[in-house]
Amino acid sequence: MPKSKRNRVVTLSKTKKKGKEHKENIVNSIRECAEKYSSAYVFSFENMRNLKFKEFRDQLKSSSRFFLGSNKVMQVALGRSDSDEIRPGLHKISKLVRGDSGLCFTNLSKEEVQRLFNEYEEHDFARTGTTATEKVELQEGPLDQFTHEMEPFLRKQGMPVRLNRGVVELVSDFVVCEEGRPLSPEAARILRLLGKKMATFRLHLICRWSPDEFEIYREGLEESDIESS
């Protein structure tokens, strides 16, 4: 009998080698881009949505290349100081690859890049743990937007509901979420059912590098802060 795929053994040495090769490929790709493109940007993101980001990336694939992943790998690729940077000044952007951030290499003008990033905004349903942007409260009475089949599910989410002549009814006022507080799994599900989108996927430019210029876009951050970090 042929061996089941589920029982196939992968040795640890192979997985380590694959991981190392993957990192080396990323480092080499970043270094190639640093030579090929006219400028590089560090950007941060909030409420990342992978599918939406792929659409944004594909829209610019003829002029730009994006990298997301391990900050450490990206820093190594760029160089962490002026002694190991691959092009003059690149270690400055390396120091700003922190937290939820990524790299963009592009041949677009800085005005066009700023416009694209500043205008980009996608609204989506918030996930568990996201901070609520407003208080959502449902008033006692019939909930006409829900069919009677939804009543058990709504009750399972903690909503005080009952069926009244086939209509889902809230027997008392119910607070789904409070502004400024993290969403519970139940609150996230209810907001989705209500069609209320509380998460906004945004991209923010942090800095720009080109062979003859370095600019910082983030407020409160100066070039001297980078040199001393």
C-alpha cells in the first residue's frame, strides 16, 4: 500500500534549510530592488486585509515592488548602518522598519506615491479585539432585519431575544459594544450581521529614500532620532 501523505515525515534539517533559503531569497530580492528602482519607502499599516493589499499591490506592479514580513530580514537586506548598507543612506530607512510596516520600491514620482497612499482606504468588518470606534446599542423591540431562524444564534451571542409571533424581538435594550473598548467575538459577529463596518484598512508613509534625498513623513520623528537610535 502507498504511504499516506499525512504520515510523510519531513526532517527538521530540511525545514530549517527551506526557512534559511526563503530568507536569503527575500534579502537578495530586496537588494536587487534597491539597485533597480529610483526610490524606496517604508510604510505602516493598520487593520491589514491581505486580499485588499494584494489588489493595491497588483495595481502598481508595473512600477513598484512591495515587501511585507520579517522586519529583521528587511533590515538585514537594507543594511543597519552606513558600514553595511547596500546603497548610501539606506540604513536610515532600515531603522524605521518597525512594528506593522513594509517596504515599497518604486519608479513613481514622490507626488504620485503620496497621493496613492494618502487616498487609499478600505472599510471592512472589525475583528475580535479591534477597538470599537463608537458605541452601538440596540433598542428594545422587534428586530425586523433578522428572520425567525436567526433567534437561537442571536441568543447564543448574548442578546436578550425571543420570538413573538414569528418576529425576533429584543426584550430589553442591548449594548453591542462601547467606544474605545476591544470587541468581543460576540460583538464582532453581531456587528457583521448588522452590516456595520468599524475597521478601516489604511497605509501610512513613514519615510522616503532616493540616492540624493531622504525624507521623513511621520510627525514627531526627526532624522536625528534615527541617527541616535
